[in-house]
Amino acid sequence: MSLRKSINQLRAKVFERVIREKVIKCTMYALVGIYLSLLIIGHIVASIATGYTLWDNWISDLGGIKYTPAPYLYDIACIFAGSLTLPFAFYLEHFLSPDLNKTTRMRIRIVESAFIFGFVGSLSYIGVGIFSEDRSYYGLHGLMSELAFGGFTLSALFTGWFAMLYETKIPKILGFYGAFGPLTFLILFIVIGNPLFEWLLLFAILLWIIPLSISIFHER
């Protein structure tokens, strides 16, 4: 038995025992509700306390005591979101290509790329919360932020590309947005480099993840 087949069998066993659809479905719904609630509450608190605005302040400022009396709200939101999107990355890989031993090489490469970048994005977002703006040892906060945005964006690109090439429950139009939407805002953020475009990039990623979850778990 080849090493690849052994690894795939191990992943299949882990999926069967841990990554169950009902669990992941509840996890993603909880993610949307709790993460958005913490983000909105954190923004309101910062706005009232220090005049925080989307166009003048970076997202990470929500985790800085200089800009908000409750930086832990954003820290918890990041750790929570990163932790809950990790199992979704595994589920999405299985959803896109349930049997990696019976598919084309190109299909495997796209799915694996989507998984790897999604995994990196999730882990890095946990890091954003742990190494907040107030705890940015050795510049780790900036690094984690870059890896999180980059990971989620590239995961969306490959997942969207896959949805456009193959038949899935993911609508083609959503696949097109996944491939080009977040990437466009990432490029704009890099080029323009102001807080508003960082927020727009976050919204672009959320506008991918939320409809993606709904389309995958929607019963037909």
C-alpha cells in the first residue's frame, strides 16, 4: 500500500469519527452568530470609548487597550473563529473530494491547496487573538494577521475555482466570487493600504464563508 493511500485512509477514519456533518453545521452557525456578535459589540464599545471608526482604525486596534476598554472581545472572537473554522477546513476537503483515491490529479491538487490555505488561515487567526496588538511579541501579531488574511483568501480562490470546474452543491456564481472576490480586495488592500480596505477585505471573506456554509449544508 502506498504512503498516499495510507494517509488518505487515516484521514477518512478521522473524518468518520470526528468531523460529522451535524457537528460542523452547528459549529459554523455558532461561529457566525458568536463571532459577528463579538465583533459588533467590540466595535460599538471602542466607538463609544475612543471614537474608533472603520476608516481611521485597523481591525487589530479592537484588540488594543489604547483603542478600547474591552480588547478581550476581539481576542476571543479571533480565537473562537479560528478554532471553529479548523474542523470546517477538514470537512470542506472531504466534501469537495470524498474519495481521494478515485479522482484526477488536478482535482486532488485544487482540493489540497484549498485545505492547506484554509488550515493556515484558521491557525493564524487563532494566533491573531493570542498575539493581539498588546501582545505582539517579535511582530507576531502582524505576521499572524497576514497569514490569516492570505490563507482565507487563497482557500477561497481554490475552493471557488473548484466549484467553477466541477459539479458541487456550491453555486457557480458563488464559486466565481470565491475565486475573485476576496482576492480582489486583498490586492486593493495591499496597494492602497488603509484601514477601510482592511475592513472591506474582512467583509469580503465573510461574504464568502457564510454563503459557502449555507450552500453546503442546505438540504435539497
